[in-house]
Amino acid sequence: MDGTTRRQLTVQERVLLHLHDRHMISDAWDAPIEHSQSGVSNAVGVHRRHLPRTMRRLEESGLISIELRHVPNVKRRVQVYSLTNKGQNHASNLLESIIHWNVETDDGLVSLSTITTHSSDVLQYLHPTSNLYESPSIGRLAELVKVAYEDGILTSAEERLLDTAAQELHVDRATLERIKQRISNDDSNGFEARLIRTALMTALADGFIDKNEEKILRRLAVESGIDNEAYSTLVERTISECLSLEERAYFGAMEAINWVVDINNSFIDDLRSALGIDLAQHERLSTLTRAKLN
């Protein structure tokens, strides 16, 4: 078979492959996270503090340009990198050479070109960064994802929090999605909770949790080894996802007073009027409290 067996890529080569198919708009105000110091370090598996030396050498060789731009959710301008024409040609030649390397697969040695020819995919194949702790930024983000998945679900609020954290840590969305996929697919992480959440969503399809559904849900929790506190949190989050903003606000207010105030109380009447909650909605929302293990 033609080609040479794979070797370890140098840091400079990994940087060139990462930037090869990424282009910044000339004279633009901002730049994608992937072009920033953190974005590059995460992609090539090098700690941020070790990257500047490599980038200076590439700049001195005329292969990259360095400038200051804004990146999402960072107030001050930061250094961003892009390939020069010389660097683009150099990276293209490097890629052309690499895709003819022989790599070991389940079917034996094959040419890398039969697997992928895209520079980013080649980089990921030869130097995978799927290790969640490949860099400090990815490690910190992975810990946040693990915490969010502790109850087996990822709420919309948690999704927004993780998106913001990823931007702050300069971790691109593709890497965040890989982290989430890796953790969510871990059989030891929240499988039982996800099962109960599915049952909860089914029970809530008609807006009510009747006594039989409540009994089944509680039995599932006990048999799955989910304690009362974890079950209560799971129920609260699932209910919250099924309610409108107005219903959520009303439900929270009534939960705070344990639903003990007379429905004809002027305060409750004003609250219902302000949120547009009718008596039928009040009755429906009040039934949802039965699903909790108090």
C-alpha cells in the first residue's frame, strides 16, 4: 500500500490544520471563538499559556497573522489568529501529505484519505480531543455539564447556562455538544432519572397527574433508588418545562404558600387576573403538587 504510517503531529502542524478551513472576514470587528487563543488551544490540546510561543514562531515564519478582535462574550479585545496566504498553502500541502498516511483500523492499515480528507476531521482523527479533560477549559466545562446532568435531565435554563459558560471559556459549540453527548450517553449517569422524566412527561401530556400516575411515578423512583430530594427536584424541573411563563409564575407563588390561601382571597384573585390564570388552570396546577415526595 502506498503511503507512510502515521506519526505524531507537532503543535505547529496541529495549529495549521485547525486554521486551514477557517477564515476570518478582513477588517471585521469580531472573530469566531475558534480563532482565539483559547479556541486554538482547546482544538490542538495545548494549555493556553504554552500556545503564544508556538504562535509567535508561526508568525515569524510568515504562516499566520495575529491581530486583536472581539470574540463573543468577552468584553476586551483578544488575540486571534488566521493563516496568511503562505500559511494556507503550507497547510494545504501538509494536509495533502497527511491524508496519504496509513492508519490502523479494524480492517487493518488503510489510507487516511479513505476515512476523511477534511483538515478538521483529520486533526480530530490523528489527535482526538474527545478526552473531556484535554485542556483546563474543556475540563471545567465538562464538570459543569456533569453537574447539570446529575438529575438525568438538562433543562432549557441549564442549556443557556452551559452555552454562556462555553463562550466564556472559549470552547466552541461543536466541542460543547461532544461533551454533552459523551456525558449523556454514560449509562452510569442518570439513566433512571431520564426514565422517570420520560414517564413524567407522558403523565403531564394532559396537564394533570392523577392518583394512579402519581403512584406509578413514586414506585419507579423507589425501584430506581432515587431518593426523595432527587425525585422532587426532577419533578419540579419537568413540571417547569411543561408550563407557560404565566403558569410557572403562578405555580411558584402558590407553592410558596403551600396552596392554603382561599381561592377567593383578593390577593390570589389579583394574582390570577394579572397572570391570566382561570379557575380551571388553578385546579390543574394544584394537582401537580401531588407528584412531589414531601
